[in-house]
Amino acid sequence: MEVLVSRAHARTRARTRKAVVLTAGAVFAAPLAFAAPAQGADQAAGTGAYSVTPLRFNVRAGERSCTVDADLYRPAGVDAGHPAPAVLATNGFGGSKSDGSTDAIGKALASRGYVALVYSGLGFGKTGCLISLDDPDIDGQAAARLLDFLGGTQAADDGTRADFVTLDAPGDPRVGMIGGSYGGAVQLATAATDSRLDALVPLITWNDLAYSLAPNNADRATPGVFKWQWANGFYLMGEGQPLLVPSLDPSRFNSLRCLHFVTDACDTIRLLNSGSYPEAATDRMLAYARSVSPVSYLDRVKAPTLFVQGQSDSLFNLNEARRSYDQLSRRGVDTRMIWQSWGHSGGQRPGELDLAQGNLEESYVGRRVLGWFDRYLRDDRAADLGPAFAYFRDWQTGYGTADQVPALSQRLYLSGDGKLVDNRAKVARGSRSYANWLVPTSHSESSLAGMIGLPDPQPYDLAGTYLGWRSAPLTAPADLVGAPRATLKVDSPRTERVQGSGDAADKLVLFAKLYDVAPDGTRTLVNRLVAPVRVPDVSRPFTVELPAIVHRYETGHRLEFVVAASDTAYLGNRGIRPVTVTSAPESTGTLELPLVQGRVE
């Protein structure tokens, strides 16, 4: 049944819908795309009416067939004689087409004259099939079926046809995609499967799931450090879908050992939780995780892409978007990147994109999204695509912009007396040691706390279980934009004896991070981000890429580089592993910083 949504009607429904969102609206799912919208906010701003038509589509997705549940948002006045470009969107993990964070996309775009087709992703809401982690051969194939509908070559299950979408050629709709997190990666999976997509806007999504769930910031060929809180939270959410959304649809059931995911996904989470990583098994795990990740198929994506990634995000950090951005831009695809304030870990700031306020035109990111679609879907040559790179900064009004991500610009040295110095000649000779306990002794975050609004203790490191190197107080502000890089050499005889066992769990695990230390000694772990490392070989130096940040270190503050033995959000070392770090002017660890202003002395 088609329902006409007028401005007045939308405003009337807003209060009721907002209450539902706040009390029961998928506390896990909502932050994975956008903040929950106040329904009708866009109409109240003076934009147009639209109709909403529920539709169902039978699709082939890998080896299964199932039904996709969708809503078609059609602007008033759009018909075969007056067609409009379209935008396809789907939910974040655990959501559906109907949650406040997903249907907001349809409302916002339809009220601005775009046809919007918003659907529940495979395995979520009332859509069938298993959860297959945005596999291009499954999720991408299913989304291509929806492009057939928008292109007018296929009807929905009830016979509805879309003869009102702008076409580039028969069967080729003018269409973009937008969505966050799980609804972000599926855009790239679809574009790798079907070249008809004309513009993409993936927000806060991944490049490589192997890095996302078990990051190794020193060597991606070596299995990383299991991010157990994030991974198990999403696993339980996925396996619980048949209970959260009761259904007798057999396409949603796999087996008693793996209820609702594809089997490879369950095998991956079981291996990571086991704490034992034999070479053959981990090779299979890494191969699978990367096969369903953009890192493995971006070479097939041709659609112009605007990446929007969150600075406050320990699930999919800024490095993920940077890698996807680099992969596409190297091939000449029009690619831009924005580092906004908020991500899976929270971080919403006043003036940032927030569909709850209907502020597309009023927020920097919102204007960039509209400009991207206006240029590539409406062929508006006057639309502003914006700079190649932009970043939110909390110390100054407006976004910073650049032609490229800032390069590493200053090298610091780790001195044996615990100082972080700017000249090799200042390095003092000395050795310092730490050892882990059998329980975590450092805390960065409780991973799901920021996403569901729970309090989280401040980061800490217990004495004797970490090493820190502090700079002198800054004489002027220093602005860091990008990913710092450390080169380290550690001694761990106990690890060296067993690291060649064939089980990656016998290799040394450590955590690198960067604090801001105020004049009163208060330490701030910027966005609570750490760089987990499973050291490939403790007998050799190794390089660590820390998570990218955007941060101003104020005058009088110090930088502190820390190497810690453990972290509460990750699985750690197998057994006790004492570690020693030795410094000398001729041979010591280094820390390189991408500074856009200021210097550390």
C-alpha cells in the first residue's frame, strides 16, 4: 500500500517515532549508519513530499534464494515523464530498513528529489538469507537485483515497476549508494559486482576485516590480536537475529553450530576465540576475512567514491578508510575522503552530520554528500565536490582541508631515560623492562560502551607492565593529522624460544599508543585508540603504524609514547613475557609524526 507523506503528517509522526527509537530502536544498530532521525525534519525545512511503498524482491544470493524487504521512496511529481535519479541504501549491522538510522536516508533523499530504495540487508529485519558479511558474491549479487528493478528491467514481487528513474542506457539506472558501517562496505561489494553504480558514499566502514577484528599494526601477514569485545558483540547480535526478528523462513537458518551466519564466518570467530592460531587454520581465516573485504576487490570498483570515516572509532579506524582511499585513487577513480568526528565509539559534536536534526545543508559532511550526488547523479557541473581530504578539528571552527593526507614530518627518538627527544645525539644509553600479568593491566576502552551510551573507566596502565617515553613540554601548539609510525626493537628471550612453534599465539603481543599529558599530569589517550601488535620476530626490528588521529597538543603539554603489555579490549599474550627495550644514540627506537603545525622538541 502506498502512503503519501506530507510535511504536516511527517511532523505529527515525529514525536511518536522518536520515542520508539530512543526506547527500543536497536541500540546496537543505530550508530552504525547515522544518528536516529526525528522523522519529518527535512519536510519541516521546506522540502518536498514523497510517497513510501513497501516492496519485496526474490533474489539469488550465492547458493541461496531469499526475499529482500524494501521500501521505495518516490518524490511527488516524479513519473515516467519526469524521471529522477535514484539512491540505494541499506542498514548497519543488526538494523533493518525500518530502524531510525536507515529509513532516515530514504526520507532525507526523497525530500530532496531523489528516488530512494531502502532495504533490509541479507539476514536482517524481514529479509531472508544468511549473514554473509557483505560478500560481493552474495550481498553484492543481491543488491544488483535491486539495480535491475531501478533500471526498469525487473519488477518487484507484486509486479511494481520503476519506470520513473533516470536512465543512462536501457536497463542502466542513474543510481548511487549511501550507508554506514555494514551499509558502507556493501556499496563497494555491489560496485565490484555491477558497474551500473554511479556514485558511492560509504561511511565508517572497513577495508580489511582481518585487520578490523584482529589487527596487527606491524605485519598484516601475521595474525593479529583479537578484538574480542567488538567481535563477540556482533557475533551474538547476528546469531540472535532469528530470536530478535522471529521468522520461519528456512533461508535464514544454517545449522545448529552456526545458526544465522555463513559457516566461514562462524569458523572465523571460533578460531579467534580459541586463543590458538596454527598456521594452516589462520591462513584460511585471513583468506576468508579478506575475500569479503574491499581490500580484495577494490580493483574492480569504478564508481566515484566519497569515503567518510569517524575519528572516534576503535572498530573501523581512520586507517581503514585511508587504505581504501589509496587503493581507489591510485587507479584514477575520483575519490575523496572526510574524517568526521563521530564513529562507532561515539564522538558526535555540535554542527556535525546528524540526521536527527535534518542538517544535511547545515553540516559540512551533509553538504559534501549532497554535492557528490548532485554532481554524479544529477550531472550538476556546478556542484561542489570539495577537496581531496578534509578533517574535523575540535580546536578551530570549520574543517581542515588538504590535497592529500599529511605526510610524516618529524622523527623523535626513544631515549634510555624515558624521554622522547628530537635529536639522536640527545639519546641516553639505557635499558628498561616490563612484563605482562596473566590478566590485562592496561585499559583503553570497553568497546561497546560508547556505542550504547554506557560509562567507561578512563584509560590506565599499571606500573611495571608498560614503558613510556615523554617529550619536553611544548613551547607552541602542535597539530597532528594522520597516522604516527614507530620503529622498535625489543628483547624477549622467553618469546624468542617459542615464536617459531607454528602457532602464532606463541609470538609476542604488545600495544603501542600515544597520550597527551597535560601540565598537571593528566593523561589523555586520544579517542582511546591503540595499535595492537603481534611481533613477527622479536630478534628483528619492526615498524608499527598507529591509528590515525586528528589532535592538537597544546602549549605546555607533552607527548607520551607508550608500549604496554596488554589491553582489556583484546586477547593478550600466552604466558608471562618479560620485555626489555634498550636505547643508545647509534641504535634506538623512533617515533615519526605527521604534524601540520608545530614541532616537538
